Amino acid sequence: MQFMLLFSRQGKLRLQKWYVPLSDKEKKKITRELVQTVLARKPKMCSFLEWRDLKIVYKRYASLYFCCAIEDQDNELITLEIIHRYVELLDKYFGSVCELDIIFNFEKAYFILDEFLLGGEAQETSKKNVLKAIEQADLLQENIDFQMRLFAGMVVPNMASESSGLFQN
Amino acid sequence: MSDVVEKTLTALPSLLSLDSHPGSAKLSSTSKLGNLIRGITELTSKHEEEKLIQHELLAIKEQVSSPNTTMRQMKELMVRSIYCEMLGYEASFSYIHAIKLAQQGTVLEKRVGYLAVSLFLNESHELLLLLVNTVLKDLQSTNLIEVCMALTVVSQMFPKDMIPAILPLVEEKLNHPKEIIRRKAVLALYKFYLIAPNQVQHIHNKFRKALCDKDPGVMTASLHIYLQMIQENPEAYKDLTPSFVTILKQVVGGKLPMDFNYHTVPAPWLQIQLLRILSLLGKNDQSTSEVMYEVLDESLQRAEMNHNITYAILYECVKCIYTIHPKSDLLEKAAKCIGNFVLSPKINLKYLGLKALTYVVQQDPKLALQHQMTIIECLDHPDLIIKRETLELLFRITNGQNVTVIVEKMLEFLCISEDDHTTIDLVGKVAELAEKYAPDNEWFIETMNTVFSLGGDMMQPDIPNSFLKLLSEGFDSVEEDRKLRLFAVNSYIPLLRGEPGKLPQRFLQVISWVLGEYSHLREDLEPAEVLSLLAKLLDMKNSSSETKSWVLMAMTKLCKGGADASVTQEVSETYSSSLDTVLRQRAHELQYLSQDPELRARVLPRGAKPETLEVDSSLSFLDRFVSEALAAGAAPYKPPHQRQEELDQSKALSLEPYGLSLPISMSSCSITDRQSPTLLSMSSGLSGDSADLSHKGGSSALKLDGIKRVWGREGYLAQREPVEEAAQVEVPSPIQSPGRQGEGDSLHSQTPTQTPTPEPEQEKQQLASSLFVGLASQSSVSLMGKSEPMPQRFRRKAKGQGLGSSFIANEQISSSLISPPSAVDNLLCNNLLDSNNASELAEQTSQLSQSLTTANGTCHAEAELTESDTKGCNPALRRDNCVVAAGPGPHNDPGRLTEVCLDSYLPAELSGLSHSEIAPLCANQSLNLSACHVQKEDSLILVVFIMNSSESAIQQMLLQVDSEELEVSCLCDSPAGEVTSHSVAVGQYSLTVTRPAVHVEVVGTVSYQLPAGTSQSLQFSYKVPLTSFIRPFVVSTEEYGTMWLSFSHDTKQNLTLINDNQEPLTATLNALKKKLQLHVVEVIGMEGIVACRLLQDLPCLMHCRVNAGWLAVWLRSPVPDLPDCLIYHCQRALQSL
């Protein structure tokens, strides 16, 4: 996998993970163009894209788009399931995850991603093991977490769509 | 509502300060992040956001640089910086603080620090060097979480040059009791393998261990490495096929823990990885493929559930089945599977079905036939991606009969496509098809015109090039050539009369060239008119200067004086003062040639066939120039790689110690093969004496062949094989002959929509039969056409292939250079290689390493030898040793005893010199053989002691000594003849190394006759470490410098530094000097240069540099293998300290 992007329906980047070394300028350019391309696609369209010289696999969960760029020989369908497994992990960790959880706890989302995918390859596909690893590190986490969760659960105006669970639609 | 939130937010800190610290700072910063995020969502314009973030960044910047900021606050600041960066605002000032946080924070803060580092930096960022120490420390931590974090960051990014610093620690983690650590360590090694494969070569056997790990996660992780290695060299891992098959069988059979299931499918990621590996292993290899048939069949059967994940596995299975050596019943099942994909209502599966079809259609064109109606539907799919993939599929099944329909569809798509990548790709494909299968001149020219207009200036430059070549070189029939050219001219004139400003530059260039060359073919066309049309192009604002120069060239060819003179005169005057030198030159050419028709006819003969140019690729005509220049004191030519090396040398701190400079020069070579249109036009007309140009001319001859053949098959030369053609065309396009449509359909009997159909259906069927014509009955023909190496395609891809092959060549070079030390490392690690690994290594490495591998078993014995050898150098020490050694150890008593008594038999002239321990070689009832070697200043003497231990004398004794790596010369008093009872005969041999090896071996035979008359012989072998042949080599730094450049064999390795109280570099060099008799030439700062020679006179130079706790050593010598052997001994010497 070359990179993974999470962005909202409004085109706001929520998470970015690059597994290939690129300059910031290139990253920005790719992100901008790709977000545009993906957002322009209709719901019933194919989840795979040949974009520039990359293969893009994307999927929409509620208001969030998950988007991966993979290499030519990689399997598109399994990438789709990687995205799904990641959402499952987020869902399990946050408990019915919504976009707000990811916005306010993006570093957690990164930690989970790092346990799941490492250097662009699926590292641990067992859900239980990933969460175990995260929880072990989290045991040290202070109650600052608690505060974040409380805050995140609140519905802020303009954020109504972000707070709907990813798995709901 | 927002008020409520506001209140709650401000209340939060007090509500939640359950924390023992009254850490208001922490909480306020948290709510700062909250505020920031919330603030941004409430903003309406981009400008406001920018302002807010800039403000935020300023605040962060101030805080991070404040000395009072605690690590805990720093953590929050980092999170905010990450957020700002994600929004696209640079926060580079925080990078260094992220590293600091990773370094100094507590576990939790560290985690954020590492995360920030991994998000902020990429592996080439210089700040990453600062992380190395932190990683080193954390890898050694007892806290598992810290180790995990370090490994996580290492597997994402790590500076290539620093890998040796942490490699041992990461390797160590492979044996960690926790599987998560082992797994991360494997992935870290995978990362290392990707960025610096030669650095992890020596731990291949550890990868094997990881593959056999009891934890499926670790095993899965190791497959990433294997996939990579097998991709690079499938031959080396064929022996693992049964293992992979067994693993897959177990996975498919559900033998893994339930944890690894994903939607009830057992470990799908693992399955897919294994299938990919198997397809690589089984490719073009029948026997290996046979091993996997069964498990592939099982995988196909098991994957039945209707879920994406099973389809993912099925897709991979199908790909594998079509990649490996074919088996008919598996192919059948796979084909059925593809059918399910294609027919699926799910668009994702349909897409993959099309992809799979594209993949297999070359092997099995009938498969496309089965799904023709689906393909037709996909061709009109609203999703462009599906459409695009369908075109790709059609491209693969194009033949002479369906080319017009397919090209039409492709051009249609090109008109609506907005993506540059797609345009470039499709334009290339259309051009390829047009060149290969064009049914007639008109179609060809028209299609190419569309290609040039649509492709614009983005298309590959070789499309116009090959088009022009095609026109100029022509085909077998002069008449056909004339028609084609005339048609081109005819089609261009109206274009120029229309709105030439809208045409792309490339197209204009093509047009001007064609008009310049061939407009005379059209008799009703006045050159003056063409000239004025061309002159119009010059006046257009958007014409590039390249186009203008093409136009001027065309005008030069056309002008005849007379009426044309005024136009040309004007033009040449305008441009003869142009700032662009090329244009100016062209303008002058135009001016002179238009005034001198005779000269013009000579320079630009009309209708001249491009001649095959004789290429003097050695540029021998320049020899005189070169010798004159040399005589005048010019520096001799150095090839690029040598220059590169010298450059590296001049800035001694090369940060790329393990790279080879070779690939750069090689790839640049192949890039220059690219042809530019300007070059082409020149070689066709003006001058041909530049070596570069004539080279192009040479390559054009090759290309011509290809084009002729292709055209001959289906296009122009159709009349050549009319009978054959007619026989093959059983299903002509129904558009032309509707009467035969039924016949066509009956052949496509599998189409579901066959019965009386409404209008649109019928259209589709017509389209289908025109698209798939030539596939059913003629499949053999089209197959043939496909399996032939397609000349056009081959040529176009040649650049890429050239690059590829040079890359491979380079890989080979580097592996042969690097593998010997890796084998050495294997020895060093004292890992007992399993037999598999040994054989694998043996295949990979050079002969030297073979001998190393086999020597592995006797490693300990050698170690002893080395030890005694070095002690031999130091007489005082040796005495001690003898005393000690003579005491304990009953098992080696006999040897020691012999030594004691044999010592006195040492020839007198050698007795004063240091010699190795006298080692017993072999014995039987009558003879006892021992040997030692004596180091003289410029030679090494082998002394063999033959002791007659029997009661009777032996006769006709003959001692023969020989060696593969050494030159053995017998010194005068070699023993022969009779040896009386209990006496000792001594043989002396002088040894010279001819082929360096880590240990050189002497084999010998003693044949003799017992008094009874029976003749017997006794064989022995004696090993001498290479170090015994090493002598210090005294040179000055300048001499060293010149020698260094002239030596061609080198090796690089990192060695451990000795860290005692004094300076580590000096300490290490001194230790090496003492142990290996090297000469330290000079030590400058953190670098040292050392020299030695191998007897008699083979120098080896060593350059040492202290680098991140390691001694980076670079050895060079004129002798192959010598650097590798020496580095081995250096390692051993340092290890034994």
C-alpha cells in the first residue's frame, strides 16, 4: 500500500498515512486531486479507480471516505476489506465510532492504524490482537481520555453528520 | 446550542480534574485542541481558517521553544501540530520537538512523539538521524511497549545508512518470547530489506525461522519478505514450495485459531499472500506447479460464501492458476469463476472480472467470446472506470478484422476522458493498433490524425516518430507508398486551411514534415500555396520554437525560387535575427538553399530513401583527434563510473557507503536511446555525420523490419496471402454482410440474448460480432499474432526493458559483490545452517562463499589455528601458551607432545622465526605426519614432518604437495627415499597465494614402501588462514591515494568498534594491526587508512571511518576476493578480542 487517506464528504482530510516517501508538495497535490476525484464519483460506482499511475480503492462509511492507494499487483478486494477491518477496529475501540471520534482522537486512530498496518502491509489481521496491543498501551493512558470521549460524544452544531455512526448507513 | 457547548467546554476542566496534578496547563491545552477543531468547523471561508491556523501555529511555536514547557504539555502541542499539518499548514518547527518528545518523554508521551515523527518526516529527512539513538535505547528497553514503539517507527522509516547500527538489536528481537515483538521485528527487517537488501542478506536463515514461527502472525509477517525475495529471484526459493503449499492447506482447512478468521473465512490475508507467492514460484515451471494444483483446487472449492473476502481469494486463485503451468481442469474452474465475476451485478466484481479477463484473454481468447454481451454492456457503462477496463480488454483481443470497431470505441472514449494519464495511455494503444492492423491507407491516416489531435502534446514522443518513419521508409510496394503519402498530404492541406491554431504542436510538426517531403506528390498543389500555409504557422502566437524549426525545414525543402522567393525571403529575414539559435540556423539554411537550387538538390534530394547508415560505434574517426589532444596534454578519458567513484572519493564522507554507482550510468545510457523528432528530421535529410545521429539511423533499420512484417500480415500485403486469408475469414463482419450474421451468432452460441431481439439488442449483437470477429474460428490466428513478440510494442517498451535489464544486471553485480561477506556473517553468527539454506547460499554466492559454507563445519578448528598462528608471531606469548597448553587437556596431549619433540626438527634456518603450532595431520601404524607454517618476511614456508613411528625403515618415500588456491614450490631438501625407524624427515614448501580464500588448503600425499614390499600411501590436508600471508605494506598517503583509484575489486562492511578508554578508532586499528599485521598509513580525525599486501606482492587497501558507533570499512584490491577474505579476518580478529 502506498498511502491511506481519510476525508469527509466536505473534502476535509481527517487522517493521512503515507507509506512511500513523497515531498509535502506532492502529498498535498495528490490529496487535493484525489479527494476531488473520489468525491465526484457517484454512490453506485465502482470502488476502484485507476488514477494517474496508481490504483485507488475507496469506500464511504457514513460521512467519511476511506481511500487507499495500492500497487499494481495488489488485490483490490482485499484492500477493501482492509478498510473494512480498520473501520471495525475503530468501531470496537471507540464503541460505535463516528467521524467526531476520529476528528477529536485522531492520534488514537493513528495508533490503531499503526498496529493494524505497518509500513503499508497488513501487520496483524486478528481483531483481538490489534485491540489487545492498543489497550496495553492505553492502560497507561490517563483520564484525559475520558474527557476527550465526553467531549467527542457531544453534538456540536455543524457537526451533526460527523456524529452519525460510520456503520449506520 | 453552541452556548451550551461553550459552557460545558469551559466547565470541563474543573469537572474532570480527577488527575492528581492540578494540571490546568494540560487541560487547557486539551481544550485548546478542542477549541481549534471546533473553531475550524465553524469557519466559513478558507481565508479565516488560514488566519486561525497561523495564529495557532504561532502560539504552538512559542510554547514548544519555551524551556518551561513540560513533556506533557509538549505532547498536547504535538497533537495540535499534527492537526495543523493535516490541514495542510506547515509546522516544520515542531519536527525537532517531536524527536525530543520521543527521546525524553515517558512512555505515553513517547508514543505521541514517535507518532508525530512518523507523520512529519519521511525516510530521507535529515532530522531522522537524531532519532537513531532514541530507537537504540528503546530497543534495549525492558518495557515491552517502548520496544514495540521503537520497532513500529523503524518499520515505517529509518535512515538507510543507520541500519547497521540497530540491525543486531532488531535481529535479537526475532527470538523474543512475545509474538508481537517478533512480528514487528520481522516487519522491520522487511522494511530494511526493501530499502537496503544487501544489509540483511546474512539473516536469510532467520527469515526461515520466522516462517516457521509458531505464531501465525509472525509467520504471516515473514511472508512479506518472502514475497519480495521470490519476486526478485524465484529460482532460489523453489525448495520452499511444499512448505508454502502445506501452510496454505492448513489455513484453508481451518487449522488456524479462530482469531484469524475474518467473516468466517480463515486468515484471508495470509491466503492471498500465499497464493501470490505460489504463482510466482509456479510461473513457467511445470514441476513446481504440479505441487500446488491440489491446494489451488481446494481453495477454489472452499471459497463459496458470497462475500467480498471470498471473492478476493478467488480472484487471487484465478490469477495464480492462469500464471502457473496450466492444468486443464483447473483452468476450466477458473474460467467459470471469472464468468461469475463478470456476470455479477456487483460493480466491483464486474470490474475485477473484466480485469481477470484481460489478464487471461491472451491465453484463452474464447473466454472473451463467452462474455461478449456483458463486455458490450460494459462498453456503455456509465462508470468510466468500467468502460476503460473494457477497452483494455478489447485492446488485447484486437486483430485485423475488428480493429476498426475497437479503435472507434477507443477514440470515442478519448473524446470524453479528461484524465491525462488515460489519454496518454489510450493514444499510445490506438497508435499501436493502427500501425499493426490498419485495413487501408485512408483509415490509417485518419486514425492517426485523430490520435495526433486528441493526444496533443502529452503523448509519447515516439508515436509521431514512428509514424513519420513509417511514411518515409515505406513498404514493399512503391505505388502503395505513394498512395499513403499522398493521402496524408491530402488530409493535411484542409487542416491547415482550416484552423491550424487549434492543432497540437506535435501534430503541426508532423504535418510540416510530411508536407515538406511529400507535397510534391500532389500535382495540382502549387508549392507556393503550401509555403504560404506553412508561413502562416510561423506567425501563430502559440507555435513553439520547435514547431517553427520544423516548419522552416519544410520550407527549405519546398522552396524553388521564383514565385516562392518572396515568402521565403521574408521568413528567412525575420528569423535570421531570431534569438533562438536553432531557428536562426534554419533561417540561414533556408536563405542559402533557396537561392542555390543545385546545392539544395544535393543536400535535400527529393524522394530519397532513408539510407541505412554505417555506424562507426567505436568512433574511430576521432582517434586522431584524441591522440592529438593527449599529446597536447589533455587528461585521458575516464568512463563515467570511474569519474563517479573519484567524485565520491574527493568528498570522502560518502553518505551512501553501500550503493554502487554503476546503475546510474547504465540507465542513463538507455535513456539516451530515446528519439526526438528533431533528430529524426535531421537524419532524414540534412546531416548524418554526428555519431549520435548515425546511431539512431542504425536502430531504425531494426524497426523497419518489424513494421513491414506487421503490415504484411494483415494490412497492406493482404494480397500476398489471399488464399490463406480467405480460408480463415469464416466470420466476416456482419455489418458488411448481414446475411451471414446468423452464422456468426450460432458460433457464439453461449450468448444468453440470442432469441428474437428488440432493436437495441440487435445493435448490440451486431457490435458484438464485429468486435469479436476473428476470435472464434480464427482464434488460432489471433493467438499466433499475440504470441509473436509484437514488433511495435516491443520497440516501444524497449526503453523500459533496457532499464530493467540493466537494473537486473546491476542486481547481479551487487549480489555477487555482496554475498561473500554475507556468507562470512553466517559463519560469524555461528548459526548452523540447515541444509536447505546451505544449498541456497551455494547457489547464490560465488565460489569463494561456497568454500566458506563448506568450511562452516570446521569453524572451531580453524579458530584454534588462527589463534596459534597469531601467537606464533609473538614469541614471548607463545612460550606461555606452550606451557599452559602442555598441562591440561588429555585429548590433545599426543599432539602437544609431538610438537615438543618435533620443534627440534625444524630446519635451522627457520628455527629463529615464528611458526605456527605444529599440528598433527594424520597417522597410521607406521607414519605420523605433522606440519606447521613459518612466516618469513616475504614468504610463507610450510614444513611437513614425517615421523616414522614403526620399528622398521620405510623406503621410496615420496611426498607430494599441491593446492588449488596456492602455488606450491618445493624447497631444495625435500625428503625422499628412506626414513629409518623413529626418525623424522622434514619437507619444506614455499607457498604463494594465487587465488585468495579465507583459508587456503594444501593437500598432500605421502607414498612409501614398507620393508615387506607393499606400497602404501597416506593423504593429508593442511589449512592455512589467509592472514599468514598478509604482510604490512608501507606506503605514503599519496601513493595510497593513487593506488586506491586504480583498484577495481572492493567490498564494504561495518565492523564493531573497540570501546575502551582510548580513542575507539585508534584502538580498533591497533588491534587489527597487531592481529593481522596491517600497516596503518594515517589516521585523520574519524578516518583511517590502512594497507597490507598479500604475499608476494598483491596489495589491499583499507579505508576505515567511524560512523554511528561502527567502523565502516571499505577494502579495495586489484585481486578479486581478497577484500572479502580480509574483511572476514578483520571481523574475526575483532570478535576474538
